[in-house]
Amino acid sequence: MSSRPADAVRKARESVPAPEPLAALGDFFKLIGDPTRLGILHALAPGELCVRDLSEALGMSESATSHQLALLRRARMVKARRAGRSVYYGLCDRHVRQLVDAARVHLAEGGAVARPRGDAAAHWRGSEPRSGSRERRPKEGARRAP
């Protein structure tokens, strides 16, 4: 009997985090899996916005925007900066942008997600992984997979 399957199982077992970190990862992905919060992260990519401007950009109430920002702040995905009576929110660091962008690029490779539109596309360029693969776009008239 070969030890290869046993080695593969051992390596797989060792690569799985302990239950607590695994649960934390699951909670993290649940948090960013919400389309509203993803919209907020994308809207903040070009730079800081106050709640009023962010809610206007997303077509949401200020109350709903504030609630989502509080969740993202607790997860250290966005940061707040007070300027007088206003609070401006921005992405915590480049890792937040890279994480969201990597997921979007991954899905775009299969044709599931379109690239950002207009000026927003410029803010996400340069943070894409340099894997050598380019986004595949369907040919004119080609049908998209469901």
C-alpha cells in the first residue's frame, strides 16, 4: 500500500484551520457576501465619503448606510475620520480592495460578473492579480452560461 493517499490526507488535515479561526473566516465572508456591503466597499474605492454622500451614491437611506458602515467598521474593512461635524469613511487598507477585486476578477473569468462601469473602473485597475490571465468577454452574439 502506498503512503501517498495518507500523505495527501495528512496535508489536507493540516491545512484546515482550527474551529475558531475557521468560524471567524466564515463570519467574515458572510459579512462581505452581502450585496449592499459590497456596494459600499466599491463606492469607497475612489476615496472617502460621508454617510450622506455614500447613501446618495447607493440610493439608500442614511440610517441603513450607517448601519452597514458600523458592521464594516467592526470588521476593520472601513475606517472613519472625523472632520468637524462630519465623519468620512474610507477603505481600511489595500487588502480590502484586493479581496473584493480578486473575487470579482475570479467571477469575471467565468463570465459571471461585469467589470466596473465608467470612472469606477479606473479605481480598481492596478489592484488586480497579475496572473497573466485576462478577463474573457463573450463574443458578439454569444450566449452567456446561466
